[in-house]
Amino acid sequence: MIFLIALRNILRNKKNSASIVLLIGVITALFFIGNSITGNGSRGLKRSFVDNITGDILIEEKGEVTMNLFGANTPIIDNYFTVPVLSAHSALVEYLQALPEVSHVVSQVSGNAAFEVLGTKEAALLCGIDGDAYFEAFPGIVLEEGRLLESGEFGAMVTVEKAQTIEKRAGQKLRIGEPLLFTTAGETGFKIREAPLVGIYRYTNPTAYLNEVILADAQTVRILASVQIATSDVEVDEEALSLLGQGPALDSVFGPPAVEALGSGSGVSGTAPPSGAGGLSPPERGADALSTQDAQTSPPRQVAPSGAGLSPPEGEADAPSPQDAQTSPPRQVVDLVEELSGLLAGNSERREAENAAAAVSEGGDWNFIVLRLAPAVNADLFMAKIKETLDDHGATAVGWRFAAGSAAIIALLVQMLFNAGVFLVSIACVLAVVNILLIAVFRRTKEIGTLRAIGARDHSIRFLVLTENCALGVVAGILGVGLGALILALVNGASVHLSNELLASLLGGEILNIAFSPPLALLSLLVALALSVLSSLYPVEMAVKIAPIVAVQNG
């Protein structure tokens, strides 16, 4: 009975009903279209970052502010913060790899640098990675030229967009094998590092932010970012150690010279070596003299009579002066130092490569652990699960938005600002609908008074008015969603090209293509219904206050 009365009232008051449907329908259409656009951009950004660089969850050292992959999530003052090293990296990796919800665990060290190539200078966001595991976790990375960086390999990879920019500026094509010179400046001074270009790649659904990323070996990024690596004591080759047993010992090197003292004249006082021994006898206070073998193979020096000085052997240069004998190191020491220097210089490059490979294989120092979750695993619920363990290790977890940094956060803020604007417009819509309903209620005073006179209770009157307005709200919601879907279809058919890189990244691509979202359509219907209910609250209370005597007085 009440439903029939409500339907009759809607049809009888066509103007009021049409006004209410129009107002609520327009608000619903705006809500649907706006959230379809921003939601499409949010989904596009999520695909771009999760499949390409951030993963589902980022594990980082707990600090004053949250960090994204390349710095602090604090606009303007982000340069005052440095990305901390994840101190409990090894323990956390072992813990996370054992969880069934996690499909991939990847470590990363990050930094910012400038790099020079082909006479051009570019800024870059550096990702220090372990190649094999990294590319397995991120299927959005597609190789265009060269090869993928392997685990433990020394080199770097740039994006197709970055390579094209360099080609335009340099006037020549960037080729595989070209050296990239990276430079950074910080509290510890300037850091310079060169790495060969091993590959050129592209991201699936790239953004302006991702185009600046350079993938490099972890050791190169550690050096540029001044990340210290804990290493064991330096090992010296056995060949170098064996040289320490040859030649004079340290005491004889830094002790008194073989010639003890000078005589009163120009000669040297001393005792000639015994027959067959050759060489000079060690001084009494020297610790260790030359070995017996050295003494036997060394040619004997002639000792001149007192006052005559030393006469050099035939075919040899003049013997050094007594002053030179006191200040010059023995020849064996010079030979020993030269041989040791040669060995160390020859092995330095090999040791550097071995240390870099060991740092990668053993873990080294990393800034982040990037997690890819198994399908159907909720990231928020998983972060709540591991929170206690992370707290115990001084770490924290953030989602992909905070890991991506300003690009994803700006998209979220744009969506929030749009919805705030829709909310303000909705308030104006509610006020307008309230006025329309109040007028309708006052016009129906006789009807409502009569219903109360024949026994209708307050809840029946409330239910009648709410039913009418909710029906109008549902109709307005359907029309609003239909109008919004039609506008989206027209926009998609026009293939609108977005030339602005920031706008393209926020909306999920250079070609504007907005998908129809059934959950959003249902939410829009609920918004329309909510607007109609809110608009009815005050008029309903006015309706139940109409007394039966009023209907009698009005005839």
C-alpha cells in the first residue's frame, strides 16, 4: 500500500521529482567520471611500479621519516635525509624467504648520481641490484638491446628513453660497451666511478619517473653512495709473504750502516773479511745480517789503508761517499720494495673484482628488501603480520605508493582533492534537494494529516517519504552512472593523446583510455542513494509533526 502511494506521489509531482533526479544524477555522474579517471591512473601507476621497480612491499630501516627507493618522502627537505642501510638485512631475508605468501625477495641499494657519456651529462636514479634475482622478480623490464646485467657482473643498463635523449643531445647513437662515468658529491667528498653499458631496456607502461632509472651492479652504487662494506682482514698473497724472508731483516734495514765509523782521515777503519767469506761482517749490535748465501755470493770490497780511503773495484762506478753510505738504504731493500709494489699493483684489479663479487654473493650492505607477493595475498594484511618481527629488527614495511615516492603520492592526492571537491558540490546538492522536499511536504499537508487521522503512525509517515526519495535516488544513480559511462566511451573512442609527461604518468599512459569499473558503478549508486536519504532527514521530521487537526482545518 505504501509503495503504491509513494509511486503515485512521484508521478503526481513530476516537476519536483525531475529536479531531484537531475541534481542527484549530475553529482553521481561527476563522482563516477572523476573516480574512473583517477582510479584508472592509480591502477596504471600500480602496474608500472609494482611490476617494474617497487614490488608489492618495501622493507627499510626504521627512521624519522619513511623512505622511497631514492630518498625521503618529505618534499623540499628530502635532500637533508640519506637512505639508511638495512642493518638486519641477512636475518630479514632469511625470515621473509621462508614465508609462503612471498614469491620473490630482492635486495637493492640506491643512490642519485650524474653520469657523463658521449660528451653529455645526465642525472640518474641508480638501482644497485643482483641481476639474476632482480629480473626474475620484475617481468615488466623488457630488454631492447645488449643483454641483461648478470649477478656479480660489473656494468650498467639505461632505459630506451634515456638512450634516445642522449642520442639527440650528442648527435650519435649510444652503443653497448660505451663507458658511463658516474659522479656523486657528499659529505665524504666526490666519488667517481666508471661502468660499461651492457644493455638498453624499457619498462612496461613507463612513466617519466621510471625513465630516469639506471640499473647498475650493487658495488658501483655502494661506492657512489658511500655505503660502507664490512670486510674481513686483508689477505696478502703467499708469494708476497715469502719475499719478507729474503734480504735483510727490518733491524738491519733501519740499523747502522755496514760501515761502522769513519776514521780520522778520509779512509774507513775496519777489518777485511776473512779469506773466502767476502763482504762485510755484521756489526755487533745489528740484529740480523745478510744471509750466508748472500755473503758468499757478494763480491769482496777492498779496504784501503788508513788515510787512503776506499778504492772502487775495477769496472765499477765510484763507491758512495761515507755520507751516502749512512743515508742510502741497502740495494736489497730497494729491490724488495720494488718487487712487493709490483705484486700489489698487479693484483689490485683482481682483488677489486673479487671483493665486488664477494659483496654481491654474501649480501654486503643494502638499503632495501623488495617483496613480490603471491597472487591473492593482501599487502596490508601481510604487513600487519610481519610488523612485530620487523620491529624487533629495527625495520619497517611500506606499500608500493610510499616506495614509489612523489609520483604515486601525487596521484593519490589528486584523487583525494577531486573527491573533496565532489563532496563540497554534494553539500550544495543536498541543500537544494532539501528545499525541494520541504516544499513538497508542505504541499502535501492535507494528505499527510489525513493519513495520520486514519491511524498512520510516525514510522509509517517516515517510511513513506523515505521510500519516495530513495526511489528517486536510485533512478538518479542509474541515470548518472549511465551518463558517465557514455562520456567515458566517447573519450576512449577519441583516443586522446597526453603530451604532458606528468599528466600521462598520473593517468596511466600517453593515450587516455579509461576502463569501466563495475565496483565504482555500484559505489556511485550507493552515493546517489545516500544523497537522497540525507536530503530526506529534515523533511521527514517536518512531515511527522503534521497533526490530524490540520487536515480537518484545511478541509
